[in-house]
Amino acid sequence: MLTMPNFLAADDIIKNALIEDIGTGDITTTACIDQKSVSKANLISKDNGILCGLPVFARVLTILDNKITISAIKNDGDRIVPGDIIASVEGPSAAILTGERVALNFLQRLSGIATRTSQAVALVKGTKTKIVDTRKTTPGLRTLEKYAVRTGGGRNHRFNLADGVLIKDNHIKAAGSITNAVNRARSIAPHALRIEVECESIAQIDEALQAGVDTIMLDNMTLEDMTEAVAHINDQAFIEASGNMGSKNLSLIAALGIDYISIGALTNSVTALDISLRFVE
């Protein structure tokens, strides 16, 4: 039995995607397929990676017709290779055909995110470093995309702007200084929320430490600059490395003693995994 992740918004996301794709009706299927026709199909991997989104795939089809059944052979988080049969699908042919593209779009994208995340996690294995995502997600799909990051072994950074205080360069400029921004944040933020500040220099790190921040984000620093920064912070705060991390040597960065590496590329520029749905004769 495939169970949807506990996302209140998942059905709304799926229904909006179906409305977008179907429009006023699936003309091709309506014209070609007998409404009484029943078919069986296999969901087949054509790529190497980590599977993610199978319950979402199933939900797309069952929203269209609850007589469709999906029998899972693989599960979210499993590694798949070309030729693997992931699941079998059986039910009214018309509904399967109408929902096929949307269902595959979710499955392929989420599997791509889980795969990309898994690759990054593997590069920091054996260190204390955690791979985390960002808010650079597809508008409307954040709930599902952050689920895919977790499926790939990563961690979620802030889900939205209410989840934590992250003072970045423009906040600092608008507030006048790191000290001003931190003091104002501390005066209104719930006591349990961490305060994090983006720093580009040792001088900014010193100011952030004096202000008593919980986490310092090293933004777009070279490996040499990060080495100096880690030694300077000396365990006085958590350390996050950020800024085009998707194209950098994660193993070397993790070896410095970084606590978190945040990677926007996990979600904003991922390659979808190649998965197809093939009807059985």
C-alpha cells in the first residue's frame, strides 16, 4: 500500500498540475480509447539513481480514477538502475493515459533531486558535515522538493521565512550593521529560533560573534578563506558554507570542519531521472 507523505498541500499541488495539463479535456485519449478499456503498465527505470515520489505518482492516477491500482516493487529511497521495474499499474486505460505525464513529471523530478542530494551526501561521508537545501525551489513545489532532499539523505534548511532568522547582506545594509540587525532580530524573534548571519570577511565574523549569533554562514569564500574562518570561529558558533556549492569540492570543504553545506543546486537546477511508463501488451 502506497501512502502519501504527510503533506497537507500535496493534493492541491497535484490537482493544480492536472488542471494545467488536462485543460478542457484530453482530446487524444477521449478520441482513441474506449472508456471501458482496462490496461496494465509497468513503471520502468531508464537511469541510475534514487527513487523518490512514487506515492505522489500513485496519487496523481488515483485522483483521476480510484479504480487504478499501483503495486510497488521499489520504494522511495531505493537505488534504481536501468531496466528495474519500479511498480505495476492497472486500471482504466483512459485515466492512466491522461495522468501519465503529470505523474511522471513529479516522479522524475523528485527522483532527480533525491539522486543529486545522495551524491552530495556521499562526498561528505565520514565527516560531521550535513548537506542542506535552500529556498531555491520550484514555486509551489517546495513541500515535495524538500521531501525529496530528505529522501536523498540531506537535511532541510528553512522551509519558509518564518522558520529562522537568516540575516544576509541586504539585511545588513538596510539595518546599518550586523549588530543592529542581530539586536533587532533578537528583540522580536521567538527564543527558540536560531539567528544566523551571512559573512564575507573576518571583520564581519568578529562582529557576528560579538553579537552572539548561533550560526555563521561563510558566503562565497575560497577554500583558503574558509580555512582561516573556521580557525577564527573556533567552535564559537555553527558554521555553514554557502555560495555555488554545487560546483565546488564538497569533500575538501567538509574536511575543514564545516557543520553545514547549503546547496541551491539540489533543487533549482537538477536533472530529472529518466523513468518511463510502458503498457503491457
